[in-house]
Amino acid sequence: MAESLTGSQILCRALLDQGVDVLFGYPGGAIMPFYHALPEYAGLRHVLVRHEQAAAHAADGYARASGRAGVCVATSGPGATNLVTGLATAHMDNSPVVAITGQVPRAMMGRDAFQETDIIGITQSITKHNRLVEDIEELEEAVKEAFYVAQEGRPGPVLIDIPKDVQNQKTEWKGGQSVSRSAGHLESTARPPDRPFGLEEAARLIAEAQRPLIMAGHGVLLSNAYGELRALAERTGMPVITTLLGISGFPESHPLHLGMPGMHGEVHVNRAIQQADLIIGLGLRFDDRVTGNLAGFARGAKVIHVDLDPSEIGKNVPVAIGLVGDVRAVLCSLLDAVAARHCEAWREEIAGFVRPRQEAFRGGLTPETILDSIDDATSGRCSIVSDVGQHQMWVAKLFRYQHPNSHITSGGLGTMGFAVPAAMGVALARPDEPVWAISGDGGFQMNMQEIATMVQEGIPVKMAIFNNGYLGMVRQWQQFFHGKRYSATPIWSPDYVRLAEAYGIAGWRVESADQAASVVREATAESGPALVEFVIEQEANVYPMIPPGGSLSEPIEGEPAPPLVPA
């Protein structure tokens, strides 16, 4: 029998129909009818964040960890605009997030009403799709459409803006309406054929190449193509490079794994790219942090680019063959087409490129010691969520990622403050696995208020702070390229152990290498959230580094030699 329901009740039921079990949000006037209805629906767990930006990041983390759309909710005006950075982060990294915002009543729109903001106009360029719901009869379909668009094809964030009076309207609940696939914006997200044009030619190039490489990007993780990537590498002997967002797409203990490329990639990885005669790019954008100066990128290599989005093919790097399709589906087809081969001579040549790691620290507590302690305490079975800065590069390069999708970070937008709230979403998506949020002292202070959310909601994230008293990556650039003028980069921190105590959680300060292992074990064993401050060397740098405008062949590998002093 049909029921008469409010828009808010329909919204709750529509979310349940999409399989939503958790949402992150913050109430306010324009979204209040939804929050009034929410307690009626026990299947929807609401996590009250302390800032709406954290809601978007937490939904993003949930989406990346679960493979399903994450949901965030905010009111109109400042609530909605506080979501913007998180939506831009999800947009750049292709994360399926559905944002629901309240809006002032329809009769007040366009009148500069209290907390009125055109969030549709503001987010148009940082969402895959957005929509103002102008009538209750559109609401159920708008929700279904939002989830379909967010998850189908190349994932991304979607926003639906719902005026307050639409939330209060009543109508007959029809339930189970299907979303029309005839709309143009839905057709554009449809998956291309699994066996794309050019596959046989790609197999021929792989067979003929003397120095081939696979570059695995985020698309490997998004398409769950771990087994297919490994099978292709093992059948052909091609070494595998993983980009920042491709890390954990291929086991790092595997003999064919090389490492991370680009601005802070290892010298042997970048040199292999420069010497390659064929590069197979899987689900990556060939962005500037990977390629360096495009004019000098892999000039002797033909490029086979596999991507679900045809607009990415050839956008940054000229390609010999573009294979448009889901990475996993294309790899399945490619495995049927390629013959078994080996690349021993090429792999031996790459081994000759390897140089001893430059010691960035002059003693004491090092990132390697910290990360080894986390790896040992969790037996490698944990999710690492990193923030942005120097620590992000150390975390990317030094932790031993052996399990799929165990490394989560903000890549394209480079959002400081991402790790702590995103880790909350990861922890709720993976309740049986330890989750470590690793931040610098700068990024941590951007969203450290979310410790209160963890305590209230019982979310057992373990937080590691690399404290060097600087905005470290900016300071490094100032040292190298701005005459060591450390303008606005020294940063004061509170007493983090006392901060933890104030929130009622366990906290430690680690100042020497011999403390790290035992403290990390204790923190990992905590049933709730825990915080560990690691006091590291103030002016340590990340090496190697490609200078601005430089090619992958021009790394800075260590501290410049001091000037000679005349005798």
C-alpha cells in the first residue's frame, strides 16, 4: 500500500535502497528536516564530524576503502561551501562521493536569504554531476541518479542540493523507481567495449620491445585489477612502476616491482623510464609530478595508454596506441593476446641504475624506523592513510605495501588535512583492520578536531605525527630554490601528548629510535583511537627531487656540496 512520506523520509529510504549504511555530516537550518527524519531509520549510521570538510574527506576515505560511494551531508551556505575542498579532492582522485546539501526554501532562492549560496554553481567544475532538486517528485530519482553517476565509468563526486521546503513536502511513496538511462549525462558514463580497438597492435609492440615498462596508476585499484596486472607482468617479465595513487596495486616484495616514479621517485625508476622503448600506462594521467618536463619525458619510448576515459588518452603524453576501457577488462583481453617472454637483460640493466639511498637524516629517529615499526606491529596488515608533504613521500617510498589498496592519500589536489578524517572513513569501511593516519605537524593541525569525532563514535584510528617544527615540503623548496628564506614555514605545535589526554585517548611522544617499536605496538593494541608524536630532524629533506622545469634525468640526489674555502 502506498504511503504518504515527506521528502526527508523519501531521502532516507532512497539512501537505504542504495546500500548506504554510514554517512558523515553536520546539521543546520536548511538540512534540519532530513535530520528530523534520520532517527526513524536505524540502518543509517550518522557520524557527526566537527567540520564539514572532514565529512567530505571521511566519505572519500570510506569510498576508497570500500569500493562503494561515500556519503556526506551539510546544510546550506557555509556548511555546503565547507565541503568544497573535499569534493575537489575526490574529483581529482576519481573517488565516488555523494554529497547531499540543504538549500533555502524555493521561495527564498535568489533573494540573498540567510545562508543561501549557489552551491550548484560553485561545485560545477569539481563534481562529475550536480543537481538542484526542485520538486519532491524528482527526489528519489535524483538520489538514484547521483549514485549511478558517481560509481559508473570513471568514478567521481556528485552533489544533490535539496531545498528545505522540498524536504518537508509530502507525496505518495512509489518506491523502486528505475533511473532512466536515456539522459545524455548518463550515457556519457557508460563503459566502452571490453576488447578495445588496437589490442593486437599493442600485443605486437609488447612482443617486440627490448626495454618495456608497465606504469600502474590509480585505475588499477579502481578496477580491482591486481591479479591481472601481476599476471601480465609475470607472463612478459616487464618491470612494474607504481605511481603515488597506484601504490599497493602491485606487491612491493615482487621481484618485478621497481618503485615510484616522478618528482620524488627513485633515481633507478626515473632512469628506467628515460631508457625505455615501450611504456604501458595503466589507468594514470601522466601528470606533471610523474613526467617532469614533458619535452624530456621518455623520448625513446612508444606509449600504450589504457584508460576508461577517452579524454585522458594522449592528453599529456603522445601515445602510439590508446586502449579505451576498464583496466581490468583490457588486461584480461591483453593476457589472451600476448605471448610469454622474458626481459632478463633489461632487468639487469635497470639493476645497474640502482644507487644507494641518500641518507636524509643525520641520525636519530628516521621515517624508515617509524614505518618499519608500524609494519612490524601490524604484521603488514593495515591501511595507511597519509597526508600531504614530506612525510607523504617517505610513507609512499618506505612502507612495504604487500596488500591491495592499503595505501590511501590525496594525490591530484594534494590536500593537507586529508589523512585524519579520511582515515575515519577507512576505519569504518574496514572495521577488522588497523588504520594508521600519518600526518606532518602542519597537516595534522588542520583537522585535529576530528579526534573528538573518533572518541564520540568509537572509531579506532591510530594517528602518527611527524613533527619537525616546519611546513617541511615548503621549507625544502625554500632551501633549494629561494635562498633558504624560510618565510612562514616554521610552525608551533601544542603538546600532543597533553592534547591526547584532553580528548581522553592514549598519547605518546617518541624522540629516539629505540622507543619507536614498543610505543607503536602499544598504540596498535589500543582498542580506541591513539596518538603518537614522532619528533624528527627539523631540516631533513626528501631525496631525490626533480627541480621545477627539470626532466626525470636531472635529479637532485643530496645536499649541495659546501663552497670551497681558500686555504
